[in-house]
Amino acid sequence: MPEADALSLIEREPTQIRDGLLELRRLILETAVETDGAGKIVETLKWGQPSYLTEKPKSGTTIRIAKDDTELGDIALYVSCSTSLVSEWRGLFPDLAFGGDRSLHLSLAKPLPLPELRQMIGMALTYHSRKKSR
């Protein structure tokens, strides 16, 4: 069940940012349902950002979304820097903009890369379960 604070935080953003974050939120929630092995999603706030984590089972790492405060994009998707996810994503999608070991940066001047985002989100939502099966 979504926590009202996370959604209300998104809804306070300027229109273009809000719409981009709502699209990311929708993709996360849809991908969680469609991904085998992904635990139930909990929507909450972490570090003041809308955050999505799996529980029952805790199959994945937390995904956070926010307005991008860098020059790399307009919105960003964050994962824990202690995971190998961003490194894996860089290898799969070298044309996308990444920041360090923890973020994907997206420009709203062009359509979001939906197939790539679904794959990356699915990988994050099953990160711990995939790691155990290696």
C-alpha cells in the first residue's frame, strides 16, 4: 500500500518533473508485479525521497526516485552504492547517463527509455535473490 507522504512529495514537484517521477513510480510498481521473485513493494520516504523496497521476501535493494540536482538529467533513479547494479547497467546500456555507483539520470527532453528502465528496475527488485542464486 503506497504511503501518502511519498506520493504527496512527488505531486508537489513542478509539472514536468512530477510527470516524469509519476512515470518512474508507475514503472516500479508495474515491474514489481510482473517480475518473478520480486517481493511485495512498500512505498515510503528514505533520505527525503520517494523510495520503493521489497518485503516478503526482501528480494531486492531499495530504489529511490527524485528530481535530479545534477547537470546529468531532470530526474534520477538511485540504488545503494554498495550494489553492483549501476556497473551492470553501464555494461548493458552504455548510452544512458549514470552517476558514480548509485544513480541513473534521465532527461525529460526525450521519451523515457521504457524497456531499459523495466529491465533495470527488475534487476534492482531482485538484486538480493539474484545474488544468492549466483
